[in-house]
Amino acid sequence: MRLVGDNVEVAVYPLKQALAIAEDLGLDLVEISPNAEPPVCKVMEYKKFVYEQKKREKAMKAKATKVVIKEIRFGPNTDDHDYEFKKKHGEKFLKEGAKLKAYVFFKGRSIIYKDQGEILLLRLAQELEEFGKVEQMPKLEGKRMTMFIAPKKSK
């Protein structure tokens, strides 16, 4: 195995000799890259290695973005004023960087107006085009017709 670390000459050693070197220095032999040819081990304190690894993972997790999904609900016969009001909310959500889930909910026999629901969602997508792009076109699932709009990347 290839041995690296502080106070160690970088070279390829047999396992017993590598363990002896680590023991002489009062440190542990930690396998860094098991898939390499030959495997790479480092002479270091194991607890320190684990601590640094957790610290790195925590930093990576902090950098990850959390996706927020905001919902807007319409009826198949939503009036123009209500539509404009909800469109403004959708615009605000997209500007804040949240994904938008717009859906038309069909109650009872209003399912016969599914074409009106689709037209409503497509109109919303067209009017919010400058703030976000359609991720999923309107799709009917049970009594709901759903559409997803993702925010455009701000520069």
C-alpha cells in the first residue's frame, strides 16, 4: 500500500511495515483511498480524521439549496379578479425563488370543465413566463389538474 502523511516518506510499503511505522509514530493507519492501485493509507490520528470528515459533510450540507414549493389553487370557473390576485401571488413566489405548484381542483361534477382548467393553467404559465419556466405541463390526476413552474435563475 502507498503510505502518505507527516514525517513519513511517501512510498509503497507492505501492510506490516506500514502498521509498524504508524505505531512508532504513535498514530493510526487510516485508509484514504481503497480503490486506488495500490490503496492509499495515511499516518494520522483517526479521531481527527473523523472530525474533519464530519466538518466537511456539514459544510456541504449547508451549501445545498432547499427547495420551497408554494401552492396556488384555482377552481375551473375562477373569475378574472381572483385569477389576477392569485397570479400576483405566484409572481411574488417565483421572485423569491420558490417553485410554484398551480392546480385546478374539480369538485363534484365540475370535472366536465377540465378543458377550462387546462386553459386557465396555460394562461397562467404564459403570463408568468418572464419570472419562471414551466417544469411540468398541466396534468390531470384524479380531481386535480397540476402544473409546476420553476423560478428563472437570477443574475
